[in-house]
Amino acid sequence: MTPVSDAMQTDSANTVPVVEVLSADKVFANGTRALSPINLTIQPGEFITLLGPSGCGKSTLLKMIANLLEPSDGRLLWWRQNYDQVGSPGRKLVMVFQDATLMPWSRVQNNVRLPLDLAGDDRTQADAKVAAALELVGLKGFENHYPRQLSGGMQMRASIARSLVTEPNLLLMDEPFGALDEITRNKLDADIIQLWWRKKLTVIFVTHSIYEAVFLSTRVIVMAARPGRVLKEVLIDEPHPRTDAFRVTQKFAAYAKELSELLAQASVSGASDL
Amino acid sequence: MNKNRDAVMKWVAPLLVGVVVLVVWHALVKAFDIPKYLVPSPAMVVDTLISDWGLLYSSLMITLKITFGAFFLAVILGTVVAFLFVQSRWIEVSFFPYAVLLQVTPIVAIAPLIIIWVKDPTAALLVCATIVALFPIISNTTLGLRSVNPGLVNLFRMNKASRWQTLIRLRIPSAAPYFFGGLRISSGLALIGAVVAEFVAGTGGTSAGLAYQILQAGFQLNIPRLFAALGLITVTGVLLFLLMVWLSKLALGGWHESEVAQES
């Protein structure tokens, strides 16, 4: 690699692919093949959802992108670099988990400040960022609550605030709203798409909800199980920022139909492998 | 309103039971004219407590000294051992069976040995009581330090947290509820250990604890004094337990389910 200045690196981070999955696969120690070799390129500003039945390896793929799992073969690149470059300005990656994973002993503002505390940031600046993040997710006034005093949706909002406080470029979300009721989920979906648009984020979002995938994504990666693999990619051609009105259009229904047919196909092909 | 009534109930109901028991006890002793060397009346026990206070008080102080000393040692030692155990599975696997061995061996069986090995009687009692109180601290704290939400572990990893940051900010707070559970059990065991060890050791003279007073009172058929000493041990145990409950509430009151359940 030719030496380049830091400034140029930061600049180029806006144009190079955010994530490249290069024929990465995953075989677990017990011999289970979680993922067949996958090739996937994610460009800056995309909102990608990984959609598929359980066991299709969508969470495994996301964990590999988060560097929480190593691929058994193949490799991944982040902004054309190895993972050790992740975390520098313009190359920040954060993850929102299935559960809110808040520390029950810490008040909301301390939970949200955690990434900044761990990085050893200045306290006054950190507090200002925390206040801004809490306002962004609609949790202003709940700074001093304990997580158990919040509803499930609000806990998830706190978790999102914590992920935003480091000003990330790539946001990974692993079925973040799966445990919430549909009304709360729709509200959070609408909010997350606003955040993505305003903050110019790149998002990779795992879900098993077809409607969530259509509403959120610029591109849906449909996955099939046994072995986990990419079945098809579907571009959702609808301008942004989207609002709830999109949910009741013919176009939305047509995309939902296409995806549910693909999913049915995914389950059939999975069953025939048994 | 309802909450207030619950709080009153929580204190008044058990107190009422206690008063009823004392009244019935007193009435039975009077009605059947039971001699005081078999069952003394509660009033007589209180009288003895007052008249023998000098003797009982100094014994109580000795027992308290052993109890708190052993409890303190058990907490320090148990916590250190638990931290060693969670450093590696190998350490835990290799040494945990011996911690269990220490727990299942009856203290009365090894106390004579300890009394022979440790010359100073107070120190011998301290060692016995510490052995009894140690295990709950080790097992609870080890369990607690291991019971960390895996999602939070991932979160700390993704934020490149150091081992030290993970210990201070994640493992220790996660272990706290288990640790305080261990304290409650261990504090009671320290008292039991102190009393049992003294029964076995039978040390008298200036370092005579409440157990020695019970033994002596038994030999002399001074049953009112026996009851008074017994009462002091019981009250000490209850106060110790309440102290632990209070400490636990102080530390976990804001967030842990075990401490906030009563509010909701």
C-alpha cells in the first residue's frame, strides 16, 4: 500500500466501499456450516437490510462485519483496510444489539456516555454529546432514569443514543426492534430512517420482518438457510426521506409481495437440503 | 395508602406474633408452676439479663469480636479467591473442589485440630469461624464475576475497553448482587462458627464468649442465664442480618430487581 496522508485517507473514506465481504464463509467448530462463501460490497450511504429465515446466517454475517466473529475462510475489508484501521475518524463502526444491553446499575446518561468514557474523552465535551444524542432519540428528560424505569422502546432508544454518541459512519443493527410491539417498532423504524438520512450514515440492518425491510432499505439482501447464503438482492426504488405514507402505497405492497415470494422460495430450497 | 399499610404490616405482624408467644409462654409457666431450672418465664430471663449484665456483656463483646473478625477475614479472603478463580478456568477447576471440601467438612470435626495447631485461643476461634463463613463469599462472588451479560461484553470489546476498564465498569457491578447475597449468608455463618468453635474449644477465663456462658449455665442448671445468653446470640444474628440487608439496599437500591420489587 502506498503511503498517503491522514487527510487524504479521511477524504477517501467517503468514496471507497464501507465494507467488502470477499468470499467469506463460516464453519463452526462443531462442523455446522453457518455461511457459504459470501461476496458483498456496501457503498457509503446505503441502508442495507439482511432479510431471511432463522438459521440463514444473517446474524453471523453481521457479527463478522462487526469483527466479533472471524470468517473461517475469505476476508473482509472496511474502507479498503483491515479491521485495525477501524475507529479512526471517518471509519467508525458501532453496533446496536438485539437487546438494549444497557448497564442496569447506570443511569441513562452514564450508559450513553460509556463509549466516550472508555475512550477517555473529556467529561464536559462528552456530556454535551450525550445530551445531544439523547435529544436526537427523544429521550430528553430521562437522563437520570435507570434502564428498568424505561419501556422496551425507550431502552432501545437509549441504546441507539449510545451508538450515536461516537459519531459513527457505519451502524450495524442486529434485529434491534424484534422484541417490540408493532406500533413501537414502526415508530422507531421511521425515526431510524430519519437519523440515517440526516447523519449520512451507512446502515446494515438485520431483520426477519419483510415490511421493515421494504420500509427501511435502499437494498435488501435476501438470504436462505442450510447452508446460509445470499439468494437475491432487491433494490427498493423509493426516494428518501420516506415517511409512513410509503407503507400504504401499491409500490410498498408490490415489494412486500416480491420479498415474501423470495422468502418462501428460501424456505423451500432450505427444506430440500434436509 | 396501600403501600403504607404494607409497610406497617411488615413490622407489626411479626412483632405481634412475638408478643403473643411471650404472653402464652409466661402464662403457661405461671399456670403449671414450672420450676425455673426447667423453663424460666420471660420476665425472669429479662431479670437475669439485667442482673448478670456485666458478665453477659463482656461475653457478648468477645463473641462479637470473633464474629466480626471472622466475617471480615472471610469477605477479604473469599473475594481474593473469587478474583483468582475468574482469572482462568484452570485455576478454578483445580482449586474449587478444595473450597467445597472446606465447606462440607463439619467445623466441629476439625476444630480440635485447629485448637491444637493455633496456640492463641482467640486466634483459633477466629480461624474456625472464618472457615465456616468463607464458602458463600467464594462461590457467590465467583458466580457473580462470571455472570456478565454477553451483549455487554461484546459492547466493551467493540469499544476496545481494556481488561481493567472491563473489570471495574462491568464485572464488579455485575457481581455486586451476588456478592451481597453471599454477605447475608456468610454473616450468619460467622456467628454460628464463632459459637460452635467456642463450644468445642471451651475456653474460659477472660476470653469467655456467650457459648462458654451457655455451657457453664447448663452445668450449673442456671437456666435463666442460659436463656439470656441464647437470647443475646439470637438478637445478634438478627441484627447482623438486618445490617446486611441495609448494606445491600444501600448498594443496589437504585437498580437491582431484588431491592426495588417492593416499590412497584
